[in-house]
Amino acid sequence: MTEIRIENLSKDFDGFLAVDDVNIAIPFGELYSFLGPSGCGKTTLLRMIAGFEIPRSGRIVLGEQDITDLPPYKRPVNTIFQNYSLFPHMTVFDNVAFGLHIRKTPREDIRAQVHKMLALVKMEDQASKYPAQLSGGQKQRIAIARALINEPKVLLLDEPLAALDLKLRQHMLIELMNIHDAVGITFIYVTHDQSEAMSISDRVAVMENGRIVQSGPPDDIYERPASIFSAYFIGETNLFSAEVVGLEDEYVQLKCDSGDGQSFEIDSTFHFTPVLGQKLTVSLRPEKIAITRGKPGNQDDFNVLRGTIEDILYLGTHTQYIVKVGKLRVRVFSQHKRVYFDEKALDWEEPVWLFWHDTDTWLINEIHEPDQGNINPESVGSIQRGKRAGAN
Amino acid sequence: MSRKTALTRKSLEAQALRKRNISSYLLTLPALLWLLVFFLIPYFIVLIYSFLTPGTYDVKFTFTLDAYRQIANGSYLRPFFLAFRLAFFTTVICLLLGFPVAYYIARAKDKLRNTLLILIIIPFWTNLIIRIFSWRIFLASEGVLNSVLLKLHLASQPLELLRTDLAVILVMVYVYLPYMILPLYSVLEKLDFTLLHAAMDLGANEARAFFSITLPLAVEGIFAGALLVFIPALGAYLIPQLVGNQQSLYVGQVITYKIKNIPRNWPMASAMSFTLLLLVALLLLVMYYLYRRRLRSRTY
Amino acid sequence: MLRMSQLKRTYQGLNLTLFTLVMVFLYIPIVILVIYSFNDAKIVTSWKGFTLNYYLRLWENDAIKEALRNTLLIAGLSTFISTVFGVLAALGLENKRFSGRKGLLALIYTPLVIPDILMGVSLALLFNFTRVNTGMLTVLIAHITFCVSYTIIVVQSRLEGFDYSLVEAAMDLGAKPAAIFMKIKFPLMLPGIVAAALLAFTLSIDDFIITFFTSGRGFDTLPIYVEGTIRRGAITTINSLSTLMIAFTLFLVVVTKRVRKTLISSL
């Protein structure tokens, strides 16, 4: 099967290394995302695949064909641009027909194919309109139809949903997945929005400073982040600086710094072999932590912590608690304000118990810099995501 | 399989850049050559002619500083003085009249705004000479204004309105007003009027608000408008010729007479043209300096 | 709040009054001219009754017809040539890294900030110095010279806002550079080109002073003819001629509005 292979690809702009020695192979038919904050090089990478940028070194191979130095108009790939880039002086029909028109396809064939494409994106009745008369979502559909009509081997999507509002974005996301299933070609999707990437992709490559720091299926990246950056950029997490104080067959004992000179001990399973005395970082997703007023009973295989509620944020789908443990602020997502039916809701300043299973922690073989912070009290749920993305 | 090295790719990029540069040269070449031959070089000829000796129909190619000597000793001071006076008054009156108009249009509703702009532009598109001519009809001693004044017994005999310095200023203002209104409008249109409200909300009265908010923000428009009115006014010929009198000759008229009328004095016309050119350049430099200083002092 | 709305009203009331006065000022001479073109009197004194006589006389006047023909010929040719130059130069100036860009821009902008009369004088002397006989050719050269800066600037300012991603989109869809220019770039430049051409046409028709210096005897454009007639005091036909020219201006305004609207609506 045709796959796209990127080998040792680098690109610099006047000395600034935008893409740094990227190697990746994308199997045919996958929906593959490049995810990262703005300036991480994901768009440059996409533009090199499209042919808009000349790489400094490395190559791009599509199936058997080296396309590194081909001009854009000779590549069997098409792009969905961030602002759609529909031709303002052409009707919807002419926009979609453009690629075929250039290839001098017979008129009747063009008509038939355009209508088929417009049907695919549910825009059959808009053929004679001009782009200025369309809504954002409609423009998006036309951009997709205009690209897909050329039967590319790969479709490149550059932040295709960034300009749409939230509701439409969710809708178009499902639509895109359906279109991907219908045409069955490779989609390469670039976004800074981790929830978009997580929900739509077969696989995700997380990028930072021009490099791919981790790639794999979304759940893999979420559950098993390879770096602090991955853990922090995708979803939300609590990070503890820890030192290995005990090694068992199944788990390690860790001494975590609570920031006030004190420390607490937790147990964790591990996926690499730590050595005694090693310093590392523990990632603990907020939704893995249970929060109760009463002391939990069976404590085998569970870690238990004592803390005080500093803040409660009701978010509809769940409630977020900020719990102070020493000087650390631990974030906890809980779907019930009352953990037991006879219990009254947890309140500000209340002392609480936090507990989670040993397997829910994830060890990262990096040292957590304090200035990266554990929790910024203001950053909550989607707002936090928006903030990181907001730099775009 | 082509596996290009970093080095060859870099030189490819440089080559593409060079190619673009060459095509830029080729594309701009016709305009460049045209402006060199028919705009820039003629000024050198003006400079050369200003040092020659006048003949009745042509010039004699003998070097002399006569023309500049006459300008320097003040024989031709009055036409320059008149031109600057005219340009000054025209600019000031255009600004005073144009500002409220531009302000009014900028604050009008969107739909109305375009109509109002068209209303300003129509006279501007009407042939210059026709507009001047229509003022002659209006101002002539047997013209419209005088007959109205006589009928209303506001005057006992026809007033001498045409062929006065005042008439020249009036028609200059009439012709150049749109040149002032349009740039003023384009800055006022972008002005954030909530600032004005904020200032008034903070207790500034309307005059204060105008002088501390509106005016400073509109300065760019005032600069542009003043430039568009003052400079052409310096070289005015047609308006003084058609509505002015022969006692007040402006520099444009004198230059034209020296070129067109016999006995010709092309060296004199050239010297005056060159002097005018230098004065304009000086003026532009001063304006540019003031503008730059304003930009630098701006802190927002 | 009350105080503010009151202020606003005084403000607007004052502005409205001034605006109306300025409008009256701008239109009174034109209106009078139009009315008097139908006046049955030899000189403009008072109303002597309605007539179309002067329009008929206009039609019989060969000198006027010749001047009109000259004007349109010069305007048409200078518009065409200066617009072509303008489009080419604007495309060349699009390349921001182009090494001669700054100097060229200075050369393009300078004619706009120098009094017209100086261009007239310098061209007159150029043609004298090179012993070129003044006439149609010299007038044409002069008109192209003062139009070309404007056409370059108008086309260039339109290109400034050009969305380059459209070119990338076309490339992406398989279009080669030539096809991209013909199908994307040129159509999108067209409103700017039309605007530039209209401006050049208006400037050319309107020009008196530069033509005055560069036309020889026997080659009159309308403004030259009108000025000469006024100077000789034989003004009877000028009213009606002027009215027709005003009507032409209005026609041009309506047409350009229509043209702009259709062009803009297609964007």
C-alpha cells in the first residue's frame, strides 16, 4: 500500500530551525495528526509535503515516488487551507471544477464529478453561489470538495476548523471523519487543538520545537505520555517531582516533594526500570483521583493523600477541585459532588482524602522544572487548553 | 531518485530569488525608462536652460547667471510671494471648511456615507476649466450674483467681484476642497469615536475633547490634505488667469508668459521653475521632518 | 448621559449646517451653468427664455468636434499605455526584496508632489531641446507621463491586499504559473486595473496646463479649446459644451459605480 515516508526532513528560515530532522511513516488510509503549539513546525512540515516550501535537507517519499523537489502542481496531494482560500471570483461550481478544468477534463465529466463531490459534502444546491455568500462551514465543505475532486493520494488539512465556532467545529469534525471513511485516502491533519486531534485521529504526532516528541494512537499518548511536554500539552495533568526510594518487582516507592520542605510517599507501577535515588516526574491525570470526606477503606494498591480543598469549579460535565497538599495544588475531576448518597457536598476549606490506584500514575523519565508549575489556579478545563493554544 | 544535498537546495533557492529579481526588473523597466526619460531628465534640461541667454524665439547657448541674479535681487519676489500667500490661504480655508464636512461624512450612517462621498467627488470629476468658467458666470459684473444683488437692492451698482485676488482664493478653495476632504475623511472614518465619548465621560467638554482627542488623531489626514492643496496651489496658473487680474501675477502665470509669449525668456522661466522646485522640495523636507517627529513622539 | 446626547446633537447639527453650506458652494456654479446653457441670450446677463440653439450650434462647430476627437484619442491612448505600464510595474513591485524597489518607488511618487506646471515646463523644454515638433505625439507622451504614476499606485495598492494563499491553492490544484496568472491573479487584479484606467482617463480629459505646454498650434484638446474661447470672449457655445461635459461626468460616475458594483459583487 502507498504510504508516505518523511526522512530526515529539516527546514530553516534564515537560520531558525522550523523543522528539525523529522522521520515518520504514515500508512495509507490513516487519519494522521500533527499536534503542537504554534511555532512548533507542524504547518511548515505540512507545507513541505504540499510543495510550498523547499526543505533544507531530507526527503519526502509518496509510495515509490520521491516528491521532495516536485512543484506543488505536480504532486498527487491536495490541501485544505486554514482560511479555505476559495477563489472569490468563481462560483462554487467553478471552484470545485478548477482542478479538473486545469487538467482539461471534458465538460460533461466535469459536471458529473462536481455534482458528485458537492453531494458528498452536502452542498448540491449551492453550486451557483459565490464564496462571499457562504457561511464558514459551507466554505469549508467547498474547500474539501475542491481538493478531493482531484482524487489526491493524500489530503492535507491545515487547521481546517480553526475559523469555525465551537458547535460547528464539533459538527464538522464528525463530518470530516465520515468523509475520510468515504474516500479512504490518507488525511494529514495539522492542529493545535488537542481535543480535535484526539477525537479525529488514528494516530497523533506531538511536535515541539520542530521535532516530533511522541507519536502513536491518541489513547496511547494520553495514557502514556513520553515527556512532560506531551503530558502537559495533551489533556491536563498533575506533575510531581519525585525521587525513587524503594524498588519492588511490581512497583516503585517514590518520595514526592510537596513544596514546603515536606514530602509524601506514593507507590507506582513503572514502564521503564528506575534506579534507586533517581529523580523523575510523576504524571497523574485529574480524573483518575477519587476525592472523599471520609477515609477510604481498603488501601492495598491505592495511594492515599490528605489535603484541603482550596477551590471548587463547577463545570457542568464535572466538578474540578483544587486540593492543597502541602504547597502543591492537586487538581481533581469528579463527576459527583456527593461521593456517597448520604453525604453532603464537599465545601471550601474542607479537609479531604485523595486516592488513586498504583497503576494510574505514569512515570516520566525527566526532571520536572519547578517553573513549569504544577497547577495554575486559573487554568481550568477548556480554558487551559485555550490558553496554550491561544498563542497561535 | 533525486537526493539533493542541502547545498544544492540552498543554491536553488538563491537562483529562484535571482530569477524573481530579474523578472521584477523587466516588469518595471517600461515605467522606469519612461519616467527617467520624460520626468527626470527634463528637469536637468530645465536646469541647463536656466543658465542660458534668452533669445526672442529660442535660447542662445551662452552661459549666464542673469536669471538667478534677477531672482536673487528681488525683481521676481512678488509672484513667489503671491503664490505662497494664495497657497496658504487656500489650504487654511480648505481645512476649516473641509474638516467639519469630513467629520460629518465619517459619522454618517454607512449607506448615506457613500452617497455623500459621491456628492463630494462629482465636482472633482467635472472638468476643471468648466468649473472655473461657471464661477466666471456667477461672479461677472453682469453675472448671476450681481443681478441678484441689484434686484434685492443690496447693491446700487454691479460689484467688481471677478478679477480680484479674493475671487482667485474663492475659486481655488472651490477646486481644491475635495482634495482636503477626502484624506481627512479617510482618517476620521477610522477614528474610534468611543474615545471621544470616553473623554467626555471623564469630564472633558466638547472643545477639550476635540482638541485632545479628535485633532491629534486626525493629524495624518491634515498633513496629507495640506500637501495635496498647498503644492498644486503654488503652481496655480489657470485659476489666476481666468478669474484674477493682471496686477497680481502669480508665479505660475509668470513662468507661462515667459515660455509662451514673445519675446520669450526661457532661461528666466527655467530659473523660476527650478527655484519653485527647490522651494517645494524644501517644504516637503520640512513636512517630512515634522511628520517623523510626530510619529516618534507618539507613544501608543 | 443626557448631557452627552445633547452635546452630540449640537455637534451634529452644527456639522449638518456646515455640510449643507459646503454642498451649496460646490454645486451652485454647476447648476447655474446648466441652467444658462438653455438661456436665449448672447451674453450671460439675465434670463431671456429657453432655447436649444447653442446645442445646435455646438453640433455645427467643427473646431469643437475636432477638439473632442483629439481629447478622446489622447485619453484613450494614454489610458491604455499608462495602464499597461502600471500593471507591469505593480507586478514587478510586488517582489518586496527587489533591490531597486525603493528608488523606483521614489521616482513614481515624486511627480505627485510637484506642481503640474513644472512638468509642463520641463516637457516643453525637452521637446524644444530635442527639436521634436509639438503636436499629438508630444501631448500623448506628456499625458502618459503624468498618468503612469497614478496607474502604478492604484494597481499596486490593490495588489497589496492580494491573498497569496489563493496562488498556493491554485498551484495545489494543479495550475502552472501561466494558468495561475490568467485564471486567478489577473481576474482578481481587474477591479484595480479598471480603477486605474478610469483615473487615468479622467486625468487625461481634465488636463489643461501640461497639454498647454506640450501641444503645438493646430492640436487642441477640449480644455485648450475652451480656454482659448473664453480668452477670446466668444463664450456662447461654452455653456452648452460644459453642460454636455458635466452630463458625461455624471454618466461616468453612474457607469463606474455600476462597474464597481458588479466587480465587487463578484468578489
